[in-house]
Amino acid sequence: MQELGDEALGAFSRKLAWGSYGMLARASISSPDLRTALKRWCRHHSLLTDDIRLELAESASAAAIVIEERARLGGKETGLREFCLMHVLRNVHGLACWLIDSRIALHCARFPYAAPPHADALALIFQCPVIFNASRAEIRFDARYLSLPLRREEKALRQMLQRALPLTVRQYRRDRLLVQQVRQALATHPGQTHSAEGVAALLHISARTLHRQLKEEGASLQQLKDEVRCERAKDLLFRGGKPIKQIAAAVGFRSEKSFIRAFRGWTGATPSQFAQPAPS
């Protein structure tokens, strides 16, 4: 890249000056969450070249970074088209992982050309099923990653840009989506999540892995259980109409006394005090 003076290595119709992708990273790092950061990255990428257009597409459960080709990539060098599409998608995926300091597990990667002789290498690079002869180039992943907050700041960005390639392409072990997945499992399957084994089974991991990854995230299963129980109890108390004993049972307590004691520890008030309307 330094020798050619082109961060795109000849893939686009005009050279990308050294530091172009660093500029995009700086424009994205102040975002409150990954969704905003990726939207900024895609929008600002069009300032670098007209040859491709990047888009963040979302559905109810999945998100995708999509490349629309607007010019012949690489000119006469057909191999540069393949490299460009792979490199752009892996670059934005690596940066997204770095921004939230988390592994982003991909559902699949798609490419609009026939499988090359080194197709196995692409599966290794993206760590997911790779589909060829697709209508467009894209990577797909769980849309819940988009709501995760960024965990990097300007100082970390400056350090990362000094050796950006290794950091943006490394595979992360930690998956920060696990906390959200555990919360959702606790909220939607209360009857199946009394134990760590029950939660782990719903998430298709072992109980040991569950505890270890939550500890890496600075969380614990009991803490998440308490948070979900507290929010559920608050919601039922706001709605009114149910006695405390029924609310205690609804959020997983066998006795009203233990629920009242736990609720006071969570909120500093008893359930009855919490449910009282504020004085006008």
C-alpha cells in the first residue's frame, strides 16, 4: 500500500491516498452504537470512490453490509475484483469487531463470482459459510450487534491505526452479544432458565462456557437474573391489579417475603412503596 500510494491496491479507478481508511474510522468512532458507526462508514466511503456503494441493510433479525458495484473493479485485472470485494468486507467486519471489542459471528458471506481455487481460504477468513455466484457481495450477521455501544476512543484509535491490518483482521473470542442473549432467554423462557444448565441449553453452549464468557463481560448469571426479575416486577407493579404474592410468583420467587426482601435490595423500596402513585 505504501509502495503504490494506494490503500485500495489498484482495485478502484483512482488511488486511495494513504490514511483514507483511517479517516473513515475517525468519522465513525464518536458514534453511540455500532449501527450508527456502520452507517457513517458506508456513507463516508462514497467520498473515497464512486466505484462501489456500501449499505447497511436491516431486517427484523439480520443485518448485512452490502456492496453495490458501480464500475468495473480492478480494470483488466480480473483478480483485483475478487480481492477488492473480499478486502472491503473483511475490513469493515474487522473494524466493527474492534469498535465494540467483540467477536461478530457471521451468518454467511456472499460473492458474485464462481468459487475460486482458494475458496477454502475465504471460509477461513470469514469463519462462516461462503456462498458464490450470488447476486451481490455481502456479509450477514445478527442485527442485535448493531445496538451494542462502541468501546473505543480516540487514543485507542491512534494506537490501532499504527498497526491496523493485524488488529482489524484478527478473530475475537469474546462475544459481547451473549449478555443480551442471556437477558432475552431469561425474559422469554422463565420456566426453562432456573439453572445455568437451562440457560446454556437454550443458547447451545455449555454451562461452563456460559459462566466463563459472562465473567469476561463483567457480568454474572445471577446479576442478569436479578435485572430481568426486577424489570418484570416493576412492569407488573406499574400495571397494578395484582397482589404482591402473585407478582412474586410471576417473577420466580417461592415466597412473598423473599421477593419483598430482594426487591428492596434492587430498588431501595418495598413493592408496595414502589407501586404507590407519586404525590401530586
